[in-house]
Amino acid sequence: MRQALRLAKRALGRTSPNPLVGAVVVKNGTIVGQGYHKKAGTPHAEIHALRSAGKRAAGATIYVTLEPCNHTGKTPPCTEAILRAGISRVVVGMVDPNPLVAGSGCRYLESRGVEVAGELLAEECRAINRPFIKHITTGLPWVIMKAGCSLDGRIAAPDGRCAWITGEESRREVHRLRDRVDAILVGVETAINDNPSLTTRLPGRKGRDPLRLVLDSSLRLPPQSNMLHQDSAATTWIFCSERAAGARRTALEEAGARVLSVPEKEGRLNIHEVLVRLGKEGINSLLVEGGSGVHTSFLREGLVDQVSLFMAPLFLGSRSIPLVGDLAVSDVGEGRRFQMSRCKRFGSDVLVEGFFS
């Protein structure tokens, strides 16, 4: 099962809206076939593993990180392929949270005489598929709050420019993170002040650009912005108020953006509605890169699932832009506390990472 998990991780950022899945076929104590799901719409992990095993799959055990599907989607049911191959035992890492499966795959195999065991390494199997699990059970994407900040929690100079607070090693890690998510989001202030590309830049041009999103209630983003004029397979979506001017919308659409209107809440874009829209579009994971107002809104609404903060060894002082603004906290007990899962050094910076329960 650990080998199946390692295989599944090879497709990080490539399978959405499907989950990461790995499979290993074992016979007489020896691995005879293995595979993983590479991309939505292509064969599932079990199919790759069974093809790898060939005739040796008869009477063997297949270890799969996620319960085999028993319904027809873009591909046929994996349960039928398992039966045709003559597999005698199936060990699952976790039951599929998808309501279309939810134990039916295991029950079907058992009804056909196949021994089914598990869950095995269930926590590890769930950990690699947090975005899929949230999306399939709530309809919303997994939200990662990412920021580079000073030790006193500042993300930009007083004029709003962030320059480079963190070092090169941290920036490389951020691009690896971008490569693994479906979409990246910033507010219009960040988009105007920094004029970012919001692309993935990894050595050898191997990275995949996520969908670019901008929260821009009144459509202030200039049509000449970098994100609208670059060599990228990903598109840019702009979320605006239903009251946004039609002429500005037309100019941005002519520059290549997709403009979507969402309702407001207390004078700002309703970010929950933004997440609902993204979920309906099949977005499993969302990287929120700021700025301060955007981070504050996501935290106040309780919409952050994961925190990834890169902290640099410098102080910027109270006149600089804070990581978050007013969270309506009156005492320490009301603070937005998360469970820290990782603390790792990148050059002179420290990454603090964790999850909200």
C-alpha cells in the first residue's frame, strides 16, 4: 500500500476533478504489476496495474489506495476489470467518499466472491486526497492560504508593493505548490500593485499553470495586465459585482479574460459564492495568494482549509501591510487556530504549514 501511495503522488496536480490513486498487484509475495491514475478521462490506476500484470493477475491481490469504482463515468467500472482479470483479493486504502461509490465497489466485489480487506493506511490515503474529499462531499474546493511574510506578520511595504520578502528557495517551493493546484486567486489590489503573471516557473519548464482568478468587484484590472498577455495554457477568470460596468467587462473579455458576476455580501464580493461557482466548474483545489483583504475575508468566513506561511527573517514595522486585518477577535480564545503539521526551513526562511479542523 505504501508503494501504491508513492505511485499515486506521481500525478499530483494532474487528476482533478478525480482523486489521486495508485494500485499494486502482488502474487506470491512479489509485485507483478503497478500503475496510477494519470489524468481525468484516462484509465484508472487499477487498469494500469492490471495491464502491467497481464495473465499474472489471476489469483493475485491488488492493493489500491481508493476503493474501486463500480459505476460508469468517462471510463468503465474498475470492479468489472478486476473480476475479468481473476483477482482473488482486493485491499483498499480507504472507502471512496463519492456518493456514487461509497462502499458499493467493495460490496459488489464481495458479492462476486472476491475477498475485500481494508481500510489500510487510511489516514495516509486520505491525506493525499484532501481536495478531492472536500469537493466530492461539499461541492467546494480545498482552500490553501499562502503568503510570504516578515516575522512581524507583514506582507508588503506601506505603498502595497511586496518586492521579494522571502528568498529564492521559498519562491521555488511556491512554484511547486502552484504546479499542484487547480487554481490560484488574488485580489485586485495585488493584481494592480504587483502586476503578476501567476504562472508556474519550474526548472526545465515542466510546471503546469493553474487557472488564474482575480477578485475585482468593479473591474479595475487593466486589460494590459501581464496575466492577460503571456504564453500560458491557463486562462484568467475575473469575479466581479453584478453592478460592474459593462464597458470594462467588454475590454477585459476582449483581452482574453472570462468575467463572472457574483452577489455581494456586506459591500464585498461574496467569496462563498465564488467557491460554489468554482466547485461547479470542477475545481478541487484553490491557492489563495492574497493580499491582506482577501486573506482576511477568507479567514473571517471560515473558508480556509490549509495554511502555508513562508516567514522571512526581517521586520517591516506597523506602517507596512499586515498579513490579515480585523478578524473580529475580542480575546485569544476566539483566534483562528490551526493544527500545525509541518515546519521546514527553505534557505533563510521557515515554512509553517497546518490545517483547520
